[in-house]
Amino acid sequence: MQVFVTGATGYIGFAVSAALRRHGHRVWGLARTETKAARLARHEIEPVSGDLADPKTYADVAAHCSVLIHTAFDYSEGGVAKNKLTIDTLLDAGRRGAEPKTFIFTSGAWVYGDTGDQMVDETTPLDPIKLVAWRPAQEQLVLRASGVRGLVIRAGCVYGGAGGLTAPWFAKPGQIVGDGRQRWTMVHLDDLADAYVRAAESGLGGEIFNVTDRSRFTVLELATAAARAAGYKGAIPLLPLAEAKKTMGDFADALALNQHVDSGKAVRLLGWQPRRGGFLDEVEVFYRAWKAHYFSRDH
């Protein structure tokens, strides 16, 4: 297959691009700088110099690919509108040339809101936190689009490699938002990338897939293990949500979420299985990987 990936130099996008290449596919990745383009080239991913804000820089390349994967998102002001522009551009490209193309949109488990101990799946009504309130509508743009096979990946909190949301715990043992008893739904970066490969190769359309592992650790357990791996022996401070929102804004709500998300559909339809048992199982390995990425010029 020929695949075009937005966000190909990002945390998730690079892992997805590299996994697709390892599976023998030809991959084009959007890159905004020469340095980032060089990184893609070193890993046999063909760089496309451009920017999401300028569709002309990537639309023609996307139109010549059979799979389009959107992993990028800009959280700055105007990011939601830019994301909508990218979706529209890729949907238009998806209707050009050989059809039908597959378009995979990256969402996340935060669209379910706080689920407590109740397990939710792809059929559960959504209750997104404010930070991602825009996502359900953009998911539907992809799923309902004519002329393309639209798929949505709802990933859990990603860990591994450069670190994702676990990176701050390694860099500096910090405060946990809330009481620490909340349980994040998580997934290792490589397991997530494998799900994208399987979805891209599936030929399916109009489907949503949760992609999370089966771990059920509390955030306090996760953060404490990360701190110990980094050599910190003190207590992990807790920060009430109301206080956290004063400095973090809506992102604090995401860190306080308690979720239990089922990924059985990805297992059934894609043959996907998480190979990692959870963040705590190999926390020392993840710390060393984060440290190596942090001090490397190739991170």
C-alpha cells in the first residue's frame, strides 16, 4: 500500500509511519522542517515538506495514496479549525484517483468522559471533556463521508518510547491531579501503531476502534513507579482538581479522568492484541527509553 501520514514526525505519527514501513508499505509523512524531514528519510519514510495550514503542500501526494492517516493536532488557538481543514482536504483527496481510499482519524478515549468503574465500548454514548469536545463531530465527518472508507481510532493514554503522558513523571516527579485513585486507560506506543497497521490493511470502513491495554493501575501507582525508576524516593504530591485548573486549564480535567474502556472490538475485527501488560510491568525499561530519547538529537 501507499500511505500518507499527517503528524509523521510526532510521537504517535512517527511510530505509526515506522510500523507501516516495517510491514512493507511505502509511506509518505508530512514534515514542517528540514530537520524533521531528514529524520523521516533516515527511517525510509518519504518526507513531504508542508504544513497542515496549507493544503496545497500535501493534497496531491495524499491523492496518490490508498490510505490516509491523520495523527496530527495543533492544540494552539485555531487548532480545531485547522484540524477540520485537514479532514476536509484529506476527504477530498480520498475521492480522487483510485477508490475507495481508507481514511483513519485519530481520536482518543477522553471522548467518553469519566466512566468510573463502568466499562464502556464503541457503542456507549459519548460525554467528552471540554478539551476534546470537538472530537465527536469530527469523528462523524470521517465515518459518514462518502467515497472513502472512514475509520476512527480511540486510543488510551499512550506510553513507551519518548514517554507520552508519562514523560513528566520521569522528568520531574510532579503533582498528581486529584486524589490519585483514578485509573487511566492506557496503551503502549508500539501496540497502538500495530492497531493502525491492522486497520489500514483491513479494508473496513465506517468503524470505530478503541485501542487500550487491560491494565487497571491507579495514577498514584503509575506515578510512584515512574518516580522510583527515576531515583526519586519522596512522596508524590497531590493537587486538587480546582487548583490544577488554575494553571492547566481544561487539560487538568483529562488528567483527573477515571476510565475503564473495552477494546474487544479491535481484537475481534482486527485480530489486535496488546503485547505489553502495562506501564508498571517494565517501568525501568520505559524510564531508560525516555531518558535515551530525551538526550538524543533524534527525539
